[in-house]
Amino acid sequence: MTRTSRFAAPSLWLVFLLALAFVLPFQGSRHLWGTDEGRYSAVAVEMLDSGDWLVPHRHPEHEHLSKPPLTYWSLAASMEAFGRNTWALRLPGALAFALTIACVFSMGKRIAPERPWWPPLVAAGTAMSFLAANVISTDALLCAFETLGMAGYVLAWRGEDERTARRGAWLLGLGFGLAFLTKGPPGLLPLIAGIWFWARNRKDFRANPFTWATLIVWAPIALGWFLAIVWNHPDRLHYFLGYETYGRIFTKEADRHPQWYGWIVAYGPVALVGALPWTLIVAWDAWRRRGQSQPVLDAAGDDAQRKASRFLLLWLLVSLAVFCVSRSRLVLYVLPLLVPFALWAALRLRHWRPGVVGKTMLAAWFVALIAVKATLPLAHSRALIGKDSFLLSQAITQQAPAPVREVVFVDETALYGIRVYLDIPVLRVDYDETTKPNVDMSLPQALAQHRKDRLWLVHKHTADKFAREVAHAGGTARPVMAYVNFRGFVVDYGAAAAQSGQATPLPRSPQ
């Protein structure tokens, strides 16, 4: 074993543990916000309750196949080990962050070997990377696995020796197999730049990163679950290829900033805020070196470093172009792109030696990131209160008559976190028939089931419409609760509906 390889393993583990120690404080202090955090958590709870880890369900009677299951598996496993709480639900994101930083260190040793600690420091201190680890979603895991795969790619390119470099193909297959099992085809996006760069610079690679070994590792991990689902439900193939792939890329069905300027709205904040402080530091460094003969955008240095800079820019810009062209756009989609940005920024800044003031400001920035995370639970503006699953669950417990065995959101974005806090299923219905995959059924279908233990939640502006629809179905909508913009009803049927008196006044809604 060489001196380099003896040093590599403990260094990777040290970086991993330091990153984990940095990201874990206050990791579970925030409630479940919005529909996405609640939905991922609810699917994981359904896995634990049903024992069905193959087919994800957001409701005991309704499948949820919009994403492959690896994120749900990680959440369910964490809850199984540490209990059904927000800390356990956010632990996979913290582990993904630490894995990402360790993989950046691995790449940094080979791309910027004179200062290998600089790339992981940049990656860990990027605002969006750190704060995204506190969000329950697929994106932190996807970022980690894509980075793992690209670490294998860089290993094949610049491994210490040929034997070490050949391991890169296996690592590449493992990383991108897990990425595909996390989010499907988008998980392969960095390979566009990787294949392009390899095809033009084959002589520089110590080993081929794309071999049969890569495919042998990648295929069963990436395709096994999809094949199992399609084998049992052949119609799901059209759903995966149609709505989830073609629909999200080329149509506005997902309704996530599909306008021509949507990429500015979705990804502009990342450039302005998410990549801080390094965008400002790189700009300052470019201004400081403006009188030098080298171009500002050149990473400077020898040919190997110039090629590394071109590769990182290719990885960053090609992937960003695909995200901009796609009609489905959300801020966290570009989270994995902060990895090539961090590596590129570290190359640009590798000659910078911060003085006492610079080191103090960097230390203060890392402390500020933890402070922002610590204050997030206090960020209860009116908008956030309406998206807080825990506070809504408290309102249901305090105001709704018992027993409530199911909560139904009518033509409203569902807060699925109720499934975690109250341990009752959450259903989403629309007033009319719909083919939306995130809507379980129409309101007439739900009313026809005559379930008396349901709490129906509607927007305050559509409460009258809901009452008319219930009356048309032969029932009576009895108001029982109010929470911000939500109004809660119990529906009486048959004799109970006939005996229902005047509507009781609603409790005071929290402001």
C-alpha cells in the first residue's frame, strides 16, 4: 500500500465526520413544511405500516410512483431506527451532505492536489448546499450519489495508479445506479458532460470510466425496481416514460415554472444567494487579478489544471442548459450543480491565502449558516403558518370532533405531514374528474363513499362551493374548525344530515 492510499482512507472518513458534525446541529428542530416534505414522509410512514417496500403509497389505497423509492427507503429506515420524528426524517439529508463533501474531497485531491482541503471547504460552505440538507426531498440524496459517481469518473481520469483508476468504473456505476434509483433519468445528467469530455481526452485517462464493469454495477441497481413495477403493472411504463419523463421535460403538466422565463425565476436565486459566499469571493478575486495577463475565466496553472477547469465548466454549464430547457423547474433541481461550481471555484481560488480578516470572515460565515438553520423554526410568517403540518395537526386535535380517521383536502395542496403527526391517512380530491397523478379522486367519488369519520379541509373562499356540492350529493357540510385559510367540515349523510341544525360558529383562526 502506497503512502497516498494509506492517507486516503482516514482522510475521507475525517472529512465525512467533520461535515456530518457541521450539518447535524438543529437538524430536527423544524416542523414539516409544505406538501413535499409531508408527502415524502407520509410515503415512508405508509411503507412502515404496510410492510410494502416495493410499491410506494401516499395513502393506503393510492400508489405514489412519481419518484423511485430510494428516498422513501432511506426515510423509512431512519424512522425505523430512530423513531417517527423530524430528526430521523432529516438524518438521510445530513448523511447525504456529508457523503457529498467527502466525495468532493476525493475529487479535490486529484484536481487541486496542492490544496485538497479547499474544494470540500467551498462545497460545505455554500449556502444552498448546507441548507438543502435540512429539506426532506430527493435532491440532497441525488446530489450525493451523482457526486459519488463523478468521484469514480475523476478516479478513472486521475487515479494514483492504473489499478486504483480502474476502480473508478465500479464507483461510477454504483453512484449513478443509486442516483437513477433516487430520481430516474435526471440522475444521469452529469454523464452528458462526462462522456463528451472523455471522448475528446481519452489519452489523459488512466482507465476507461465506461466499461462493462460500469454497466454490470449500474444496471441492477438502477433498473431492478422499475422492471419489477412494470412486470407486475405494464401500464406503469407509459406513466414513467410519458408523464414523468417526456411530460416534465417538454410540457407544462407539472406546472413548475413552465414559462419561457421560468428558468430565471427558479434558478436565478441560486446564482444570487444559493452559491454565496463564493460567487462574491470569486468575483472579488477576478477583480483583484484584473491586471494580470491570464484571462479572468481561466483557472490558470498548467495544462492539467486548465483541462480540469474546462471539464468542471462543461459539467456545470451543460447540465444547467438541460435544466433551463426542461419545462419543469424548481430551485433544488440545480443543487447537484453546486458541486462542479465548488470545485471550479476552488481551482480559481487555489492561490488565495486569506489573512486574519479573511479567515475570521469565513469562520463567521460558517457560524452564520448554523445560526440561520437554528432560527428557521421561528420563521412563522402567515405564509409559513399555513404550510406547517404540525400546527395544522394541533388545530385538528383541538377543534375537530373525534374521531377523525382520515383528512381530505378538497382542491387544495395537501399537507401530508399530518400522516406523521396524527398517524391518519391524508387524501386529496378535486371538484371534478382529473387525471393528475397527485389527486386521488374527484369530490363526487369521495362523497359517494359515505365516510363519516373524515375531516374535509377546503379553502375559505371555496367553503360555500363545497357546501353546495355536499348538498347536491345528499349530505350536509357541518363546519367544525378553522386554521388560517383552511376551513374544516364534517359531512353528515342520511338521517344525520336531516337532523343537522344550523351551522355552528367557527373557532377563531390563528393569525
